[in-house]
Amino acid sequence: MNAREVESVILDIAPLENGMEGDPNGLLYGDPATEITGVAVTWTPTVKVLSEAAAHGLNCVLTHEIPFFSTTQSNWFRTLPEDEKPHNIARKAILDAHNMVAVRSHSNWDGTPGGIMDSCADALGFTEYAHKAPYCCTYRIQPTTLAELANHAKLRLAVPTVRVAGDPAMQVEVITVHYGGLAQQFISIDEAVVAGADAIICGEALDYSFRAAVDAGLGFIETSHINSENPGMRTFARLVGERLPDLPVRFIDAGMPWVFF
């Protein structure tokens, strides 16, 4: 089975029409005719992830996030062209050395039923909708405190620590889930306000988002970008494995390349 055929299977699970316009998805790097020996499913294809995939003979990398860092001009600092960034060079060196391809499923997997959004909610144990939308939902839960909810999110999403804003003793019953990087936009707080939420559980957030939430009277819990989306990529690995029983399919956790002091 070649890369184009594997891509077809992936896009059957997460159709391109479910994605947002302008968001690059599908086979983004490598020869479509490459014979695939296995699939590595990951949140982001770091050098560590690519090296592990290569070591296991998995030459198709299915990633949620971008395989390479793009470039843009800045008035604040000097920037490098995309093909001169050492982080991109390092990734491409591994891909090329091992005849690997990269397939991305981002927004097309976010909103697909059972995808990133639903898998994050499932991991948190949220099942009752207060408001359902294509990419961002709000849920009703049994009344709890913000502190209890923070500990719940920490355990369910397997994060070593969470950042919390708001009164730990406040009562929470309606939760908006901003998985991944949605709270990197401070306007995301508006969704929780409109939905009548008491609190937000997010992946990764701006400082501004914390402050907007506090001033709006919302509890705010930041988990991590990767761990709020890893459940969806584990689901993806399972689904791809079911569709491609003759190929090894392995989820590789990109992890957190930092420690907390």
C-alpha cells in the first residue's frame, strides 16, 4: 500500500470537508508512491517522535499539528526562511533518510465525530451537552467546586500540573471545553459567556485569556495543548489500525519537553 492509498484511508476517517478553509491537511511531505511499512500517529512530529517512528520502521507519520514551522516577517526580531530553520532541517533530515511521508489531520479531525473535540470530552467524562457546535462545545456536569474540577481535569488528561484562575471554592456546573490551542485566542472566552458557562477547561491559553475569564466571572483551568488533544490522536491510531490491519500502527506521545520547578 502506498502513501496516497494510506492518505485516502486517513481522509475517509477525517474528511477534508470537515476542516476549515485554508488549513493544510492531507499528505504534506514525501512521495505519494512511497510503499508504506507502518503508521506512526502523533500530536506533533518532533525530532524525538520521528526518530522513534524510524526506529520502529514506521514510515508514514500521521500528525495533528504542522510538520514544519512556517516563517513570516517581524518588526520585533529577525526570522529565518522556512527551509533555513534548524528545527525544520532536523525534521526533514530524518524524514528523507528513512523514506518517510507526513500526513496531517488538523481541523478536519477536530470537529469530526469522535475526533479531537469529542475525545477530549470523553476523557474528561463529559456527556451532557449544554450547547453543541462543530468545533467547541459546552457541557453540564454534577455541581462541583473549581478546585475539584481542576483536580479532575489533571487526573483525566494526565497532566503533571494545571493553572487555575478564579475562586477555588466557586460552584461549577456548566463547562466550556477549549481543547488544544483555542484559548490562545482571548475571544474564545466569549463562547463560554454566550453558552452560560461557569468555567472553562482549556488546553493552552494566553495570559489575556486568563484575565478575560477572571473579569467575566468565569473559572479557568489550563491543562496543556498536547494532553487535551492526545486522547483524539489515540482514537485516530485505533481507527487507522482497524482500517489497516496488515500494517503496524503505533501512537507515539510527543510528550512535554520541559519540566516544572
